[in-house]
Amino acid sequence: MELGLALPTSGPQTSPETIVKVAKEAERLGYAALWTYERLLRPIEDVTLWSGGEPQQVPEVYRSVYEPLETLSYVAAVTERVKLGTGIIIGPLHVPVTLARRFATWTGSAAGG
């Protein structure tokens, strides 16, 4: 079994230094992959987060989220073998040809994957 870890790419405590520290330590500990995600908007009003239940405030951690491909490119430069991936890319928010080119460039430059 291979284990992956989500990079700390959102919230007030995240920073490039924190991301690099987590990435290097995860690689040292033998994690197989590091993941990130894309989130563009954070609702201001309360929302129902899951089916049913009372509306709730979206957690503060989602107020700011680092861009996933740039973050993974940054991590690729400081890691050697760990695989890198995105859990979510919101395709309709991107020009398809540009997104494909970004993925191709990023995939070709990442050591682990």
C-alpha cells in the first residue's frame, strides 16, 4: 500500500516555507505522494455542507487556497522521488489548451511524477 499526504495549501498558517517543510519531511518519511487541490471561491453565507442538516459557515481555512499547479511545481523543485498530484482542478475555469499545456510542462519537469 502507498500512502499520500495533502499539502498544507490553505488557511492562515500556510506559506511556501511550510509547504516545503511538509513536502521534504513527507518524502523523508517515505510517503508515496503529495496532493493539493483547487478552490476558487468561499461562500460568505452559511451553506449546507452535506446532504441534510443545518446550514453552516464554510471553514475559515478555505478563505485562501494556493494555486495547485504552481504549488506542485514549487514542490517538484525541492523533492526527488515523491509523486505529485491534484485532487481537484476545476476544468471549466481554465482555457483547455492552456491547462493541457500547463499539465504537460509540469509533468515533464516533476521528478517523482
